[in-house]
Amino acid sequence: MIALDESHDPARRSWVEKANLPDAEFPIQNLPFGMFRTERGARLGVAIGGSILDLVAIAELLGDVGGIVTECEGKGLAPLIGRDPKAWSAVRRAVGRVLERGASQGAAAAEHLVPMSAVEMLMPLRPGGYIDFFASIEHATNVGRIFRPDNPLLPNYKYVPIAYNGRVSTIRPSGAPVQRPRGQQRPQSEGAAPAVAPSRALDYEMELGFFLGGTSRIGEPVPVDKAWEHIFGFCLLNDWSARDIQAWEYQPLGPFLGKSFATTISPWIVTAEALKPFRAAPPSRPDGDPQPLPYLAEPAGALGGIDIRLEAHLRSSAEDSGATKLGGASSLGLYWTPGQMVAHMTSNGCNVEAGDLLGSGTISSRDGGLGSLIEITRGAAEPLKLKDGTTRRYLEDGDELILRGRCERDGFVSIGFGACAGRIGPAL
């Protein structure tokens, strides 16, 4: 059982009226954290309706937790994420009390609301580490079938959460341009040398990212039943992939330059606290699949999964063209849960550092919701037709890829994540 509090009350309303609309992404039940830039510099804020509340400016209205907010000025979320989860909850509850309808501090706080359209969103913090998992068995099977029709899923997949260490320096917030990478590609004929050229197979990957908080000691694994205590919050994540570069380089050590050129995240971190109503038990493993090894086995009845519905849309460079929906899937269908990913990451004694970013891997579903073009086009064999009449095997210069996410459950207010978008620019 997951304990809920007044911050999850579906009857709660804000004096920011746009936050009370049925389709609002950022109602008072959400309150995600992010960093934004104004003429005053980088500021810490929460999203509410279509606005941002400058938390540093209202620190004195937040009571005992105001000092924590002040520490974040110019530093991003690191000072908050590095604290105990009780501090995370205390800050979120204090902000909620300021923003709720009828709050005595409402008039003072209203002076520090900033329209989202008037600011530049920044990285919420610079991760110390970035690990990308491969947690959707549907995605793993679909891609494996393209390259290994007779043996699509490797035998270790159902026993171990597969992952690779990604590149932190090229993680960018939504809206930052994505430059097409150049790299070595497979020789066109036997005995020929590989060519260095712009990628012709640029792809997206529809993923969730989650930031870890607190710390753990080197040499002390985090038990799977304690893993959620280290999950601060979630964002949307696009692990851009150059499939042709990746195909030539990935054996035997895995992805490198085909992945490291760019990763885009949505700039708002939706807290694990706000997402509690959307936690759920993951689907049962199919008959014949092995049960998780003891260190990965979640307690009976544990709500280790989370039901976040993601969608991907592609807008071409053609003027006035609408975006084409590419696919949608829920994170609840992942074969490995966020807690299992944390437990596995630390099982060899690797420690958690505040601000570590973990990616779920591409999320695809059993009902046909696919999270990458390599799956949708079956390895470029079946081109996808867009709304403007053009077709795509992979992404072209000028294309904009937009991810969106939303949580919905009867009896609770739905919450969103904002956009995770990037437009492809030409290779240098």
C-alpha cells in the first residue's frame, strides 16, 4: 500500500485558474520542478497551469524549507535532490500550500508567476551519471527480429536488466537543436573500408528518464524494496540513435558514437511523490518465463510499476504540416521496473549519487504501440507515410520529434510532463 496525502486530493484547486482545467498538464496535484532563465539568471521553479512559480523569489513564504530552496539558486536541483526524501516531500507540500485556492500567501506569490512562453527552460541539473536500460521486452524482441529473425531475444534478457553507460555532456533540454552525427558506417562491399559520413539512419527512442536522489555507499547494494526511496522523479527522454553508426560499432562492447551525440529530456521533473496514485503492480510474467533472481524479486503485492502513457509525434519541415502520431505505449508494460533497474545497477556495489539519470530504454507495447522508427518501418523496409504526404524510413533534416506523457486514473486528477522535443539539423 502506498500512502497518499492532501497533495493528491482530486478536489484540491489552485488560485492559478489554468491549473484547474481538465486538460491541464500541471495542476496543483503535480508541481514538477525545473530550472528556467529570466533576466535575473537561472531560477528554480515549479510548473503550475501555464506558468512557472519562481521558488527562490518566494522562499520566505515556504517556512522552514525556504532555506533548501535558496540553496538551489544558480545550482539547479542538486541541493534538493541530495537530501532525504522527507525533504523532497516537505518542499512540495509547502509549495502546494502557497498555491492552493484561498492561501493567505497567494497574492504575494502571484507577483512571482512567470508565463512559460516568456522563458528559456534549462537542464534541471547536470547528471553525474547516465545509464540507459533496455527494459521493454517488446522493443528488444522487435529489434532483435530485424537482425536475428530466428533468435530475436538473447538468452540473458529475461534474467538481467540490460543497460549501457551513456554520455552526460550531450544531454539537452527540450527545444535544443539536434545535429545529425557523422561516423563510421558498415562497408558497402566485402573487403572495402568503412566510410565516414553523416548518418542516413537517424532514429528516436521513446523513453522515460528518472533521476535518483539521496546517496548510497560504495559496496552496499540498494535492496529492491528500498529502491523507490532513491527515485526523486521522472521526465521524458529521447535517446537519439544513429542506427547505421550503431550497427557497425556495437559489437562486442555495445553502443558508443551511435548514441552519444545527443539525448533530449523534458525539462520538468515530475516527482515520484506526485506519481504515487499511478503506481501499479507490473504485469505477471508469461508462463514459462523465469522469475526474477532473489535480489530482483519485488515483495508480493508491491506496486513496483508505474503507468505513464507516452506518445511520439513527428512534424516534418513542410510548412503548415500537422504532426503525425508515430506510436504510444505505457511504461507499466516494461519487463523490468524502475526499482529493479536501481537494484541491479547497485548490485555489484556501485553507489547512487544524487542526480544520476536512468533511462528506461525504448517503450513499445504488446498491442502494437512502437517507440522507434526502426520498429515502425521494420528496419526501413516499410516506409511510413506522414500527414504532408511524404514518407520516412528514418528522420530527415528539419524533422521535429515530440514526445509527450500523461498519467490518468479514475478518481484522481490527471497530470502531464510537458514536451520533450528536438529538431534535426544538418551534419557539419
